[in-house]
Amino acid sequence: MGKSQQEEAKAVECGYWHLWRYNPALEEEGKNPFTLDSKAPDWDKFEDFLKGEVRYSSVVKQYPERGCRALRCRQGKRTVALQQLSPPCPAAVGR
């Protein structure tokens, strides 16, 4: 537990977890009060992060083929979730 902040930082850096900012003033203006506050993830670190988590590493040890497939699937789901939750690129608006 002494390294929980470091683990949280790794989770954000690799895209496993996203940081959000809440601004109630935006809600009063009729806008979305949540804004994505984390930088673009470094997907190259995603699998290494998961392998450091016991719930994933134990599956990979017991079922190597299925476990690796599950890790890739998890990354794909996080990628899709981030794309759905991120605001559109300003250059793409109005197309």
C-alpha cells in the first residue's frame, strides 16, 4: 500500500484509468461538467501494467494463451471507452 500513488500514476499513464475534472459551473451553463484531465495514454505500457496486477497476472500464469488474449481484449475495451468519452477534435467539428 505504500506505493499506491505510484500505481495510480502508472494506471493513468498507460490508459487503464482516466482522470476527470468536475466543474459544477459548466453544468449550470448546460454543458458537460466532466472534462478529461489525463494526457493521451501510452498504450505500449498497458500490458506491462496489467501483468503487474495480481488479478491479471494469475490468469496469464495459469492459462497463458487465454490470459494474453484477455489482456489484449482489455486494452481494446479501454481504447474504445476513451474514444467514446473524449471530446471530439476541434478540427473535426463541423465536418
